[in-house]
Amino acid sequence: ITATVGALVLGAAFSGSGACAAGMVSTACSLHAHARVLWQHVRTLVEFDCREGTVPCGGLCLPGVASSTCCVGEAGGAALCGEGSVCCSGVCMAEGTGCDDQCGPGLIRCGNECLVGESHDVCCLGSAGDGIVCDAD
């Protein structure tokens, strides 16, 4: 029942492209957009069946295999990361790069990510915790 009600509410608010339906005022459209994101998050908490060859991720059934890792970004967008990759804020990146805890060869951990550098390089952190490789001077 909940799925049917949610689908009816979302179906009434959005056109096939996911944009707000014609005639909706921006406030109502915004509320419905937030409802859509909330609905996607609710679906991630509830088990639901996906067809063979798809995997539940971010409230959707995405093409993939069971060993895929669901990667959901802050905005609610979802992707499946394959073997040998790591999820960094909704983006799949190769292991040893991006936000991986263990940086690959030629990369150093600086801030919350792996950056090009050597073990003798200096990492300078900004006020938000983001880093850059900087001169030792």
C-alpha cells in the first residue's frame, strides 16, 4: 500500500523526465522533489525485490551483480561500484585513489583523499579539512 501511495504522489508531481509537471508552482515542486528523495531513502531501508541482473541501491534497481557495492551520494544519487573500486561521496573510484584509506603508489593521503605525491611531500590542510600537496618551506 505504501509503495502504491508513494508512486501515486510522485506520479502526480513529476512528468516522465523527472521534472516538475506543468502548472506546478515552484514551492510545490520543491516539496515534491524533496518527497521524491525521501521516498528513495525509505526504499533503501526496506527490503524490496529487484529483477534478476539488477541490485537494489539508493531506492532503485540498478544493473549489476550481487558483489557490487551500493554507492549513494549526499544528494541521493546512486551508483554501483564494482570490484576493485571504492565509493567516494557517491562516485566510484579505483582502489588506492580518491577517498580510499590506503593510497596507491605515487599517491599520499592528504586531507580526505589520495593526492599525487611522495612520502617526503608535505600535506597542507585548509580550514574545511581539504588538503593540497605544498612545499616544505
